[in-house]
Amino acid sequence: MVTRRRMIGAALATGGGVLLLRTTQHPAASATATAASAGDGAHTHPAGTDADPGPDAGPALAQKFTTALPLPPVLSPVATDNGADTYTMTMLRSFARILPGRRTDVLTYNGAFPGPVIRARSGRPVIVRQTNLLDDPVSVHLHGSSVPPDSDGGPMNLLDAGATRTYTYPNAQPHASLWFHDHAHHLESEHVYRGLAGTYLLTDATEAALPLPSGRYDLPIALRDARFDTAGNLVYRMDDAEGRATILANGRPWPRVDVAARRYRIRLLNSSNLRFFSLRLADGGPITQIGSDGGLLERPHTTDTVDLSPGERADVVIDFSRYRPGTGVVLTNSMPPGPAEHVGQVLRFDVGRPAPDPSAVPDRLRTLAPPGPAVRERTIVLKVETGGGLAPRGLIDGKAYDPARVDASVAFGTSEIWTVVNANTDIPHNFHLHLVQFRVLARNGAAPGPGEAGLKDTVRLMPGESVRLQAVFDSYRGRYPYHCHLLDHSAMGMMAQLEIT
């Protein structure tokens, strides 16, 4: 578990800004479109010219726990022939009613904020025809998926404004709670912040056979932070972790969640650009974690805290039958930065009457094959470099991202062990590897906790930490990125390229 003391230490070391310096702003996405198309791997973000809009107005405009948690719309396929499900999505500007009495300009898939849900099944391909009606190029990445390179949504595999592209997802992998988001290099940070993210729930026979809570008792909840001006506009500034004091769940600030007095399955996604969450029930009640990024754990474990860095997912079960009807239970967050009275609260579960509950959490959820022998070990070093009057640069192994360069070559069908190191002593990172799910072998030389015992595709690295992970590269050949999933860091160049041959 990430301790609050450790995170506060990181905040103090950076003058209150947990993630990065406060001297740099991201220019408007449209101003960087040309750089993204050109693939300038050494691009840095000059200081913005907009005046600081002042403190986040969200907490003053939204009363906590008054708005009901919305559920994102579930898409229906437009075709189901030839053994595949076909969907259409359009990326466009829209308005969302995030704050009471205000309309907020957002970027969306199909007009939904946050984006819609696709429900898929292992072994049945999904085809998505994406049309880009935005002014900027985009790249749609299905995070956590095993897909061919041309459908991975890599940082330079751009879909230009006005164009349409077909993405094919074979779903030749086990169940997992995945998500999709923009990945256009230099643009991904602002695009995702403004709304280009959605949920992709992949199931299979193993998961479906378990008596877990389902239907209306299976809730996907995407968490993130935001900053608003007094008119209700989203304020985007690069490295602005400490400026974002409004916590959103499924696109609403501090909502209430009406639940029956029974078990619920809750699929948590941290869709923030920068914010880490350390989640617990205010009364310290038990949370049963049953899954992580790559699907179910082998065995459930009971905890009082769930930690999520940007891009990570946790699948949990909470039994609300332990509470009397009429009880309100706040889901809290102990991670800074920001005022604890705002960022320290996430949502409130309002417990109603009991409901029939045939669900259960079995002692055994699935069996994971051991990763087997590794043919090679590597060390990957993440670092943000600052100083010299220059904008900060994100580096992997001392280099900023260059799409023309291959940083690691892997033989198809082999397994490798990577030790990923956070070389910064005052800045947290995390690590996301495209194409494959991996196993965490060790954290700081010790065995990982039970929450990291399953399949992962994103793993957190607090200042000075290291993780040892093992992956098997046996699905597709081609080039795929790996990067820090604090999207401001990857936009600054903390990304590299893997080639499987």
C-alpha cells in the first residue's frame, strides 16, 4: 500500500506540486497538432500565455453528495454478422452538465462524458469505426488489450481531423476491465483531460461462471480530478495536479451512489492524468478486491485500502448489508495534493433497503499459469529532467521519445523480466506496457502485495521505487510503445518503443 506519509513527502519535495513543476503549461491542443503530426520526439511544452484563472471553482459550485452517480451509456453494435460485433463512434465536441447550472465544453466519444461502455466477449472480435470530427488528430488506444499494431492506437498512428478509421480488436485474451482513450503524442494529455476516455469490459466463460454480483449490481466507476473556472469551463494547465480540487466520478463531482443493502461489484478506474488515489471507506469497513488491470485475481483478498495510479483498475466487492438502511458511507481518498476537505472525499454510498442477493465471492476465482523462464532481463529507468531554465523533459533510459527509434527488440514468443526504476526522488511515475499483461515479481526487492498478484498492464512507482515484472511476448509482432501513464509525462517524452520480431 502507498502510504500517505510517503506521498506527502513527495509533495513537500516539489514545493506542493506532487507530480511536477508548476512553471510549465501545456499550450492549447490545436497549437500542438502540427508537432504531433511531425513526430518531434524532442518536443517540449513552452510556457502558456493564458493568465492563471485562480483557484478551482468546482468546490464552490458543486454541493457534495447531492447528484446521483450516472452510469455511462452501453453501446449497442450496429452489426453482428460474420462472427464479430461492429460499433460506430464519433469523436466530437459537446457540452456536459458537470456543475449545477453550467454547461462545460468537453471532447467526447458519441457525445458522452465520460465515454460510453463497450461490452465484449473473449473470442468474439469487435470492430469499431471511429470518425474524428475534432479539429486535432487523435489516436484511439484500447488500454490493456492485445491487438495488432495497426489497431493499437500508438502515439504516431494518427487519425486526422475529418477522417474515419476501423479498429479491430480480436479479443483473443481472457476477461479484463479495459478502457480506451486518446494517445496522440503531445495531445493525449489535454484530450483525455477534456473527455476522450471510455470503458471496455471484456468477459469470458471463466468470469461468467462465477456467482459475482452482476447486472445492476455491477458498477463501472471512472475516477478523476478536474479544475474549473467560475463559468464552469474545464481549466487545463500542464502539470496542474495541485490546482485540481474537484473529484469526479463518472463525470460528476462528489456524487451519491444509491445502493441496496447487499453486495455490489464495483469496477474502479483511475482515469486521471496525474492524480493518485488511495481509497477507503470512511468507517474503515472491509473491501474485497477480486481483480486488477488484467482481470480477476487468483484469490480474493480483504483490505481497507485500494491504491490506484493513473490508468490502473481495481475490481472490488463491497457488502452493504453490514449497514443499516439510511446509512451514508463516504469513499475517501488519502492522497494529496489539494485541500483534504475536497480531494479527500470521492463519493458517498447511500444504503437503502435490503435486496435479494444470490451473489458470492468464491475463495478461488481463476488459475494463472506461471510466466515460465525468461530469456533476458532489462532495466528501464524513468526520469523527469529539469533545470537549466528549460521546460521539464520526460525520459526513459536518458532519452526522450523518438518514433523513428527502436529502444528494445524482443524475440517473438519469448518471456523477459524488466526492472523498472523511478530515478526521481521527488516525483512519482508509473509504467504502462502496450500489448501484454505482465506479472509483478517484486516491489523494492520484496514480494508484491496481494493487489498486485494478478495480471497487470500498469504499475505505480513512487519516488525512488523499483518494480520487477515479467511479460510473455507471444501474440503479435510489430512496434508498440511503453511509457509513464501520467499523461503529462508521456506527452513530455517519457515514452519508448518496443519491437517484437
